[in-house]
Amino acid sequence: MISAVPLTWWALFNGLVLVLLALDLGVFHRQNREVGIKESLAWSAVWVSLALGVNGFVVHTMGPEAGMQFVTGYLIEKSLSVDNLFVFLILFRHFRVPAAYQHRILFWGILGALVMRAAMIFAGVALLQQFEWISYLFGAVLVWTAWKLIGQEAVFEPEKSAAFQWLSRHLRVSDSLGEGKFFVRQQGRWLATRMLLVLVLVEFTDLVFAVDSIPAVLGITTHPFLVYPSNVMAVLGLRSLYFALAAGMGRLRYLNVGLAMVLSFVGAKMLLAQLVGVPTLTSLAVVAFILTATVVASLKASPDGR
């Protein structure tokens, strides 16, 4: 049993996150410009290194078991987030958002995602601690989601989403991008730009995806200081990962199959928890193997063979 952590740990971690966000937007990416693949890969390496640093702290203070739970949760959240990035790519192309403005939407989208996920994580942990049967519901949701990923091709149409319909009814939206701004003043009136429209759709999309990803991580551990930081560190690196993968996302043809296998495994683990105890090391090995096999198989099956 992993014990509770001091409040100072929460303060330090959240302080670190705020500093990283401030540096990211206020120092390193102040200007609207296109982010190249090399820069994206470099930043992705930075975010992964920071996540490993947090995991090192977890191992040192909470033990190896907690460290394995953190890494497993991080891998699950990171892999499921890649599917989310496909939707972001569709949104940017559909609403004709130039690459120079995309990083701004992703930054504020990720900031909103952190707030929403924090609320959902703590609510999920509280429910599992209060009602053990909730774990069976979460497990069933994961298995059902896995079946959907394999059983049908999802077609995302932004105009048909609930968020787009609501915005269309309640906001005056300009067709311009407002030079990267979310609101512009035209003829004495404030209008929302396409930037704001895409931002809201990004937030809505992340909320939908979080309904699957958070129960998946809770299937590995329900310790708040392991679930929340692993989720946060995975989400923080999404923006850099997007630009690194945007050019080659089509080559991950077996991504849905791999994600479905991960969700099925975690869902079955939750449903059969009373009958079969799965060690954390086994969970980590299974998730890592599935993700590695998915990437290798996808690359081998790509037309250029690279």
C-alpha cells in the first residue's frame, strides 16, 4: 500500500507545472511562427526527460512500485493522446489554421485540459474509494471503447459536434483568424475568430478523450499523486509531439488496433480484479510491448518502408 504524500509535494509539482507553462508560452514561443520537426523532436525529448525526472523523484520517495505505476500510467496516457492528435490535425486543416498559429491554440487547449483532467481525476479517485463497483463500470467502458476502435472507422465532422453547434448559436464568429487572436473588434463589435472556435473544439475533443484515458490510468493505480502527475506530464508534451508527428501521422496505420489492445487489457484487468491479480511490472511490460509492436508494425507496413 502506497501511503499519502505531503501537501508540499503537491505545491512543488504544481509550481513546477506553472513555471514550465510560463516559460513555454512567455519565453520560448512568444511569436506566432511555424514549429519545425527538429525543434518539435527536441522539445519532445525535453518533456520526456522532465517526466522521467518526476518519476525519479517518485521512485526515490515512494518506492519502485510507485515508480512503475507512474511510468505505466504515463505510457497509457501518452499513447491514447496520439489518437487525440489526429483530431487536432483534422480541426486545423478543416478551419485552415496556419502552422504559425497552431502552437497558440494547442498551448491554451492543453492548459484547459489540465484543469478539466484534474477535476475528473480527483472525482474518479473519490468514486473508486467510495464505491468499489465503479471499477467494473470503468472496466466495461474501456472494453466497449476498445471494441469501437476496432469495429468501425470514426469520421469526425467538426460542424456536427455539440460544441460547434452551441458556439454557432451563442457567438458572433468572424471568418478571420485575427492574426492569431481569439477576439477581434470589427465595426464597433467584438467578434470571436476561427482561432477561438478551434480552441473550444480542441477542449471539447480532449474532454471526450479523457472519458476513456482517465479510467485507463485509474485501472493501474488510484493513488492521486501518481495518476495526476503522470497525466499532466503526458499532456504537457502533447504540443511538441503534435508537430513532430503531424507530417507522418498517416503512417501509424495500426494505431487504433494497438490502443484497442491497451484499453482491452486494462479493462479486463479491472473487471477481473477479484479473480486475477496483475502485478504492476506485468502491466508495464504488456503496455510497453503492445505500443512498441504497434509502432514497428505500422512502420514496416508504410509504403516507403521507413
